[in-house]
Amino acid sequence: MKKIFEPFQKFMAGELSITENLKYSLIIYPLAAVHTIFFFLFFYVSIPLLAVYNLFSAAVYLSCTILLRREKYSLLYSIASIEIIFHTVLATIYLGWTCGYASYLFAVVAAGFYISYTFRRHQIQFPLIFGFLSVLTYFSCYWYSQNYSAVSPIANPVVLHLLYVFNSFCTFAFITTFSILFMVDVRMSQKKLFEENTILGKIAGNDALTGLYNRWSMKDILSDAMHNGRPFCLVICDIDDFKKINDTYGHNCGDEVLKHISKLLAESIPDNCHVCRWGGEEFLILLNEYDLDSAGSLADNIRLTISKSETVCPEHSISHTITMGIAHHHKNQTLDSLVARADLKLYIGKRQGKNTVVI
């Protein structure tokens, strides 16, 4: 049973796409079926004009599949609207108001504004025009029925009531169907918007070259770490002699070095920690719930991994090292002072010969 209802659940959740062809198929095929039923009904009650008209209407809707394949959506909507309006007038004149044919005009208005975005032109004008004509037709037919008798009224009350119920049911079915489609479309749009915002947020918050957090998004993470009260260490890393790498091998190879070291840094830290490209060849690592000793041990392992690894560029294998300065966060310490302290230790490491960790 679960597998049977799974596609429907996905559809309602907005996980299955709704094509324009599907929407218009839900117009032309049901309308062709309804007119076919009317053809047999009017043939049965001996009203040949309405029987012929409904047979003709069914054929018109089936032939609209050509327009459907060609994506002539505004023409499809126009044909359906004109046919429904004309059919309402004709049915009211011949059968009277009580058969309920005027209710189809509500579906014309509801569906028109929903599917109008599929029109290549006149997206507002068409539904407004046919909506106005539908309202005008509705009240005109009501006025006519109050002042004139039907040409061929249905004498059998059972048939009359069934016809009214059938027309009302079809109208509610059309409006309900398009209301569901509208709801699913909204959910799909919301889902798509969420996904696009997530991508944009990732682009805005991540460094384009390395894929790591950028300086601005890292500041937000650091601000949260400052306020949650848990201990942490801050590690500032700088690639040694990076300018020399660029001058010797070119900036493209320098970019490859940045990407390679970024990957090693991201793979070397625990899941609850974060690393960003702080600027240029400088990186910053946030080690949550680390003291200086454990942070120094992890940083030294990272330093060794980077020094033993090489970045492979076309025709070159580039060796590199990294220097790291570590500062532990103390209560009431500002973020700027913490970064400055880690930066000072990085400077000390550079002065001591590079490829080292200073805590």
C-alpha cells in the first residue's frame, strides 16, 4: 500500500514536476470526456442540436492535442473558454438555468489566472478578458432564465437533478484539480527557492578557489564560539615562501598549492571544528573544545602531513611547508585580541625558521 501511495505523496510534497503539457491535458481530455457523456445524454432525451454540438465539442478538444504538442497554450485556453461560454449560453437557452451549466464559468476564471503564466503573450489580458466574459455570461444567462422559458426543458425530474449534480461535480472537480496543482506548484517553487538560496549562501560564504569558508562567514562562526562559553583554540596558518612558489612555478601552480593544502587542512580536523581561507595564503582553524596542548599536537600532525605531501602541477611536483601560531580563548577576551595573539605566534614561528608550530 505504501508503494501505491508513494508517487501521490511525492506529488503533493512538490517532489514531482508538473509540466505545462500535463496541466493542459487535464483540461482538454476531461472536457472531451464530459462532452462525450453529454452527447449520449442529449441523444437519449432527443435534443439533437445539443447532441450534435457536444459531439462537435468533443472532437474539437481531441484535435487540440495538435496545439498541445506545439505548446500553443494561450490558443488552447482561448478555445476552451469560448467553447464553455458558448455552451453555457446554448444549454441555458434550451434547457434552462436549473441544469447548472453556468457553474462551468467559475472554472474558466479559476483556471485562467493559474495557467496564464504559460502564455507567451498577453498573460494578464487573456484571463481578464475571458474572466469578464464569463461573469457577463453568468448573469446574462440568469437574467434570460428569469424572463424566458427554456426551448426544450427536461421534463424528467430525476434526469434534471442528475444533470445538475453532474455539472456541479465536474465544476468542483476542475477547480479542486487546479487548486491542488497550484498548491504543488507553490511547494515546488518554495523548494527550488530554498535550494537556490542554499547554493547562493554557500557561494557567498565560501572561498571560490579553495571551497573553504571565507573570512566573513568564519567571523560569524567565531562569534558563535565566543558566546557559547565552551573552550576553543584558534590556529593561524601561513604557507611558507608562497611568493617564491608563485614566482618560480606561476600563479596557476600557486592556486593548485592553495587548493591542495586546503584539502589537507579540511581532512585533518575533527567534524566539530572549522577551517577557512583567512586571506591570500593564510588559513585560520577553529578547534572547538581543545586546550593548547591538544591543539599543538593536532597542529603539528597537520604540519608534518603538509610537509610530506607535494602538489602535482603540469611538469612539476611542488614541496611546501606551513607555519602555525596557536592561541587559546580566555574568558572576556575579544575576537580581535585572540586573532592578534595567534598572529603574533605565527610571526614568531616565521622568525624561528618556518615549518613550525608555536603555542
